[in-house]
Amino acid sequence: MASAAQGPPDTRGGHGMNELRALTSVRGIAAWLVVLYHIRLSIDGLPAPALAFFAKGYLAVDFFFLLSGFVIWLSYADRIRDGGLAAIPEFLKRRIARIWPLHIFVLAGGVALALLLAATGREAAHFPFAELPLHVVLLQNWGFTDTLSWNDPAWSISCELGAYLVFPFLAFAVDWRRVPTLAILAAIAALLVLIHALFAAHNATTLGQLIPQLGLLRCVLEFAAGTAICALWLRWRDQWVEPAAISVTLAAILFAAWIAGLLPETLAVPAAFAAALLALALTAGRKGNPLEAGPLHYLGEISYATYLGHYLLWFAFKLVFVSDAHAVGWPLIALYLALVLATSIALYHGVERPAQRWINAIKLPRPSGTSATTAH
């Protein structure tokens, strides 16, 4: 089964800009949809409509890729253009600090689980030790393997690393501030059509197919589209009412056309998410926005730990508590979901944030004659 999880990006703007709290909340909601996606077939008595809804949870990753491009452009495009090549190492250090420490910690848990299975004579086919080095350096979804393994959700973090490596070149090559609005819209449309064409060329009808083969390109294209969406937000945020209304309407039409079978998933869903992302960003911080609420915002804060930790936790949970993996009762499901929340909190405060602060505090050597822009 294809994994949907994606490392939810930070939603804090750079250069003194306030965090877009609504986007943080949305990534928290999306992360929990990923959790439900992975356990849906095991929930005993789950109504058919809920089962069908959760079955599309893998699409959350497409929203995350778009959101990542949006936020990285907002936070780093000017820094890299102003700092030149000297700013790239600091950028990459901070992105690695964001994604790698928690990934390694959870992967270590997977190694311990695999060794336990092997020691007790049980099958551990999902944990191929020959592929482990690729996972350690986050290259597992760069075309070196043909299946997902170890901590399945980390495939998209592998792809994010690819997008981070591409980003400085994009920042140097394109300054969206100097591009006419119609040209930005055309660029977004072209990128989204290219995603559909890529999947159609491989006879893939859903975005969850062929992840080892198409995941990296899917990520980079959606990430690039996200940077252009950020440019539109910067252009329209002060006069936001009409663009937000148009974006909401467009997203609704695209989702409706997909559900009705009038448009393929590989075209309609990324485009609908792009419109929805713009609408969410334009309405962030507005009075009465329910996505600004504290509890939802906190779920977004810990969402990377939620998404990265839940999959192997579910694997271990079934080994301990579940005799029939296709008929897990609601009390056990509630216990698992509570454990996901508790471990997310513990991983966020005990591993993710301390490791991020430690790595970010490392001072990189600066090339002589250059000055690097300070990154937040």
C-alpha cells in the first residue's frame, strides 16, 4: 500500500514575517488524515463512506509538497538571492536540521524492531538491511529501489531533500516578483499539467501509484508550483477578498469535477490543492478564522512527529495487541490514536526541536570575501 505521509513543512515566514497559523493547523489535520489512511483497513465496522474518504489520504502528500514550496520560497528566496552561493550551505544545513534528526531517530526504532523480529524468528521482509544505507542518507526514493520499505512515509522526505537541492537554482533563475501575474498563473498551470502528463505516460491513474518511480518528480514539480503560489499570495495578500473567493470557487469546481469523474485525479487534485493553498494563505490571520485556534495549531506544530512516527508505531502496535489485523475494535483504535498523539508530543519536544536547535547553532565556515545572510 502506498504511503501518503509527507514531512509537513514549517509555515513560518522569513524576514520577520509572522507565521501563517492557519497553514500550520491545516498540515496538522492533513497529518492525521495520513494516520487514518494507514489504519483504515484494520478498523472494524468502519462505515463505507468513511472508508472511501480515508482511502484518499495519500493525497495529503501533494498538499504538503505544494505547501513546502510556498513556505521555502517565502522564507529563503530573498536570502539566497542576496547571499549568493555563500548562502546555500546555511540553507541546506537548516533544512537538514528540520528533516533528518527525527527521521534517523525513528529509523533507529525501525532497526530495533527488525532485529527483534529476526531474533524471535519472525519474518522481517519489510526491513531489508541492504537498503538501510539509502534510508540513512535519505536517498531511498531516488530511483534506487522499486518498493517502499522500513518507515514507508519517509519516501516523501527523501523527495523533499531533492527539492531542497533544486531550490537554490530555482531562486537564482526565477524572481517571481518580476514576472507578470498571467505568466505566473501560466507557469503554475504548466507545472500541474506536466504532473498529469508524467503519470499518464506511465499509465498511472492515481497519484499514489509508482511512488518509487515518480515520487521525486512529483515532489519537485509540485514544490516549484508552490513557490509560484507564494508569489501570488505576496502580490494579493493586501487585497485578498476577491482572489480568495475565486480560489475557493476554483478549488470546489476542480474537486467536484474529480469526484464526478470528469477530470482525472492526477490533474484535478494537484490543481485543486494549489487553489486551496492560495485561499488558505490569503485568509490566514483574518478575524474569526477557525484554523487559528490553539489546539489545531499545536497539532500542526507536532505534525512532523505525527506523520513520521505513526507508521512504525502501528506496525509495533499490531504485533503486541492485534490478533486479526483486519478487524481491530474501536477501543484498540482509540488506544493507538492516543499513543500517536502522546508519542508525537514526546518526539517533538524531546527529539525534533532540541536536535534542530543544536544543528542550527553550528557555525559553518564562510568563504573569504563573502558574507552570508543570517537565517532564522
